[in-house]
Amino acid sequence: MSFTIVEQARARLNRSELAVPGSNYRFIEKAAEAPADVVFLDLEDAVAPDDKAQARKNIIRALNEVDFGKKTVSVRINGLDTHYMYRDVVDLIEQGGERLDLIMVPKVGTVADVYAVDMLVTQVEDAVGRKKRLGFEHIIETALGMSNVDAIAHASKRNESLHFGVADYAASTRARTTNIGGPNPLYGVLTDADEQGDRDYHWGDMWHYAIARMVVAARAAGLRPVDGPFGDIQDQEGYKAQARRAAVLGCEGKWAIHPTQIDLANELFAPSEAEVEKANRILEAMAQAQKEGKGAVTLDGRLIDIASIKQAEVLVEKAKAIADAG
């Protein structure tokens, strides 16, 4: 173990994160009743320029009037390169009360971007005497942001999570795709020819590097990595495939850009009963081994050791958090 101890961000369930346009108040009310772990109310891409001011008012009203229950509530502000951003931050904190938990910052490119939002948020919080400090979610969705992802992850004590914004990332890197997430048939390889001269074509995951890179940066800073949107809301199997690979790489959860994707994310980013049962058996076996002065034992024919305890504890803790959320 390194002498440098990674301080973990505040623990929150983040299996599903529902995107809701701030311009539609009825959608906000419905989102409060949805089973998503996190709801982010959007002031950026989902809101037309002429609707920005009204969307901001809608969100402030909702923060004061709507019962979001145990959900984590976030607001995606407009980009730092727009004249909407400062007013988003000031009005949300001055008029939105204490219900807001997180601010989602889009298209973060450098440490200076995080510093600028942190400074503004801190000043307004201090001015109004806000009791609950806001956390930050950062969307990594540009080549600049990905190149600076490590520094961004460590840029503020408010940081809680990094998200992969696949659509803008594709545009920024000029990737040859127009899909929002998902595979591309052009991204693949041919096997060598067999004895009959036949060759198989295997599709690859063109987003593997980007998500894996973000996960490493997030975990090294104690943050939650979260996979972003999947655009084809009718393709549930496609969503599930993308979510599974994100979970395998270490993501805590995935966006839901439509309510039908919430249950999918909640299921796919939760440990199964069998996994939790096995994790508990590992903890019991290792507890007994430690009493006997052993550093490792076998369980079901497999070696388990101290590292196994850490893996098992993660699953058990997550299962407990899900149960507590009700």
C-alpha cells in the first residue's frame, strides 16, 4: 500500500443518473418520483438558448417545492464559455435553498475551469450562509479534458465524480460516428484466415480507452466514475451491453436519458444476491483465518487473501447502501 492515502469523496449511490431538462417543470416533478439514485436537472444542452432563464426559474422553484425524497439532486450548469454560467451558480445558491447536493460542470478542460467554479460557488455560499457545501460532478467530454483528467480529478475538495460525455467527446476528437454511445461497425479487426481462407470480423469498443482512462483518474482521486448517455432509448439490450462493460471497467453507474433506462442501470450496477452471498462468505472465511493466524485460505477451491477482503467489502457495503435507500 502506498504511503499516500487516497481520501474518498462522500459516498453516494450513483447506479442511475437521470437527465431532466429544466425547461419542462412536469418532467422535473415526475423525476422526483422515479427510482433513480441521482437526478440532474439540466440547464445546458437540453435547454434552448431562449429557454435558459425560464429553465433556471423552474429548477429553483423545484428545489424549494418538490419532494425529491432520498435522491441526490444535481444541476448541470451552462459551460464556462457562456454568459449563462455565472447566473446559474448565483441564482441556484441564493434562491434554491439547501436541497441541492451537486453541481455538474460540463466540458471541463483544465484545472482552471474547476478553480473558477469553486471560487464562485464558495463566495456565494459564504455570502448566503449556506449550511451544506455543494459537491462537484465533472463531465469529461473533450480531448482537452481527457488530456488533463488526472489534474481535474484532484482540482477541488468539492469533487465527487467524473462522467464520460461520449457525444461531445466524439465531436472533440473528430471520431467518425454520429451515435451517442454504442459501437461502430468500422471499429474492428479481421482474424487471420483459417484453412479454408475464411476470416472473422470482430467489432471493438471504440470508447474503451476513454472510459478506462477516466476510471483510473477518478479512482486515484477517490471519486466516482460514471458512464454517460446511450442515445438509442429503444435499444435496451444495447444499453445493457454498454452498462456491463462500464461496470466491469469500474464505473459506479450510468446516465439514464429516458426513464426506461433507470431500472436497467439500477440492476446492472448493483451486486447480485449470489455475489453478495459469496462476499459475505469470503469475509467470514478470512475472519476465521485471521483468528488462526493465517494470511490466506481456500474457499470453493480458490485462494482468498487480504485483497479478497477489500473486494468483498466493496460489494457488501454497496448492497447495504442499496437496501438503506429503500
